[in-house]
Amino acid sequence: MTIADRLLGALIGAAELCTVEIGRELGLYSALRDSPLTAAELAKTASIDERYAREWLEQQAAAGFLTSADGVSFALPAETASVLLDEGGPDFLGTAGEFAVGLGLLTPRVIEAFRTGEGVPYSEYGRHMRHGIASFNRPMFAHQLTSEWLPAVPEVDARLRAGGARVLDLGCGVGHSSVAIALAYPAVTVRGIDLDPASIEEARRTAAAAGVADRVSFTLGDAAVEGERGYDLVTIFEALHDMGDPVGVLRNCRRLLAEGGSVFIGDERVSDEFTAPAGEIERLQYAFSVLHCLPATRAENPVHAHGTILRAPTVMEWARAAGFDDPSVLDIPNDFWRFYRLR
């Protein structure tokens, strides 16, 4: 495949992702879930203009997201519905369109940051990125965090099941990881901390909706200076690479642990050394680093702005610099993340 072919394919994909976001934002996929609809029926059901409805339906069928036998009535296949609508389900990837829109909207700001060396604050990326990241990770938290990841470290799993354990979830985002831990371990209390006010507000709603607000709390704060001690487990999920002082954060984690406690980290699964060309997942992560992670970290007056590509040797180096004598890479399979235990 030539570079021109690749760019054309990327353009088609980017444009189609934007149309997916139109369908998600306007509730068009939801309207189609129960039965096929014509343009007039979709327009009435979703309260949109009929001419736009017809164009979107035809485009979605042309792209293979919808089906139509007669070009008049359009149906949403069950497979497409599970991917685009079942947020939290194991197949959900409806967040892809949000990512595309969120990154595109801020690209002019990133271009300016390239010129000035300044950053682009996380808050400026807005709800598309906040919800996009949360929705992308939510299926893993719901289906793997407490059934696969934490049980892969029996000592940690047993400590959480014993009762009375305290967990600190750093970089908690909108709270899906914190809530998943509380639901799986009924005797633990969880405290989530994040720098983003909008995320903290949404996290509190997440905990309330799950019925665990009595055991899960969220605080606006800096992971590098959090002062409360005595945690049995500190978790950092896909956030260490975004932290402006990663060694300082890990050093503080060590100080916060109770005797025998552990730090459990999930971050990007990338090659241990730079390779080019890279695989698809690493290409995606590099693109996010250029467009989002590095600019957002640069906005924090960081000690170190690392970017998305966090390689295992770097985590080991940071952990030892923070005073952990026995950091380890865990043998937990995952397409996107690699896992670490520090103690």
C-alpha cells in the first residue's frame, strides 16, 4: 500500500468517524435499534430534518454500518448496535467518533503549541475527550479489572477481600475504575483523585448511580502531593504517562502505602524500544501523544512531560528512582495496556 493509499484510507475513516459521532450525539442509532426506519420515520423519531436524515442513512449504509434492501428502509445490525450503543459492554467502541471530533477540534491549538512550546490544558479538550477516554476504558474496568487484573496478584486480591482495605485511585477520571473496585470488593473504601474538576463532578455521579457513594469518594487534587497515608492499594490506570512529575508521584505513592501495601499500574502496552514503522496500536498511541497527551502535560508546568509512549524500562527506572526496590512487570494479557506492581 502506498502512502497515498494510506492517506486516502485515513481520510475516509476520519470522515466516517465524524458521521458516527453525528449518529451517537443525535440518538440516531438508538432510534434504529428496535426496528428499521425510513428517513421520514427517523426524522420524526429523532426530531431531526428529513433531508439530513436521508443523507445520513444512505451514507451509513454505504459505509456498512447500516443495512438496506431497498434504499428506503434502513436497519441497524445487532453487531453494530453492540459496538456503538452498549456503553460498558465488552464490544463497545462507540467512543471512536468522539475521539476523532475531540482531537480535530483542538488540532489548531496544538499547532499553535508547537510554535510556542506551551501546552493545551486538559480541560480545553472538553467533553468529547473526557467522555471518549472514559468510555473507551470503561469496558476493561467493568469486565477485566476485578476479574482478571487484580486477581492476577493473589496477595493484592486477598487483601482487598479480607475487609477494611483502603484503595487510592490516582488519575481516576470519571470514576469507572474506582466504582468497579468497590463493586467487586464490598468491604473496601475507595478514594479517587484527579486534577480535572469536570471529571470529579462526573465521578461522583458515577458512584451515586452505582450505589456505592457511601464507600467511594472523589477529591480534586494532585497525586504528587496527596498527604493521607495508610492505603492498602494505590492504583494508577492510564494516567502515569500524563503526570507532570511521575517520579514524584511514585515517591508519594510509596509514602502513602500501609505496611505491605502495593501500587498497581496499568499503562500503555508499547515496544520496549523505539521501532519504525510501528504496529497499529503503537501508531494510535503516538498520534494521541502528539495531539493530546503531550500538550496536556506541557500545560501543567511539568518536571517531565513524557507523552503517551511509556515503555516498560522507563516505568522500572521511575519506580526505582522513587524508592521501590522490587518493581515488576506483570504477566497480564491485554491489547492496550501493560501492568506493573510496585512494593
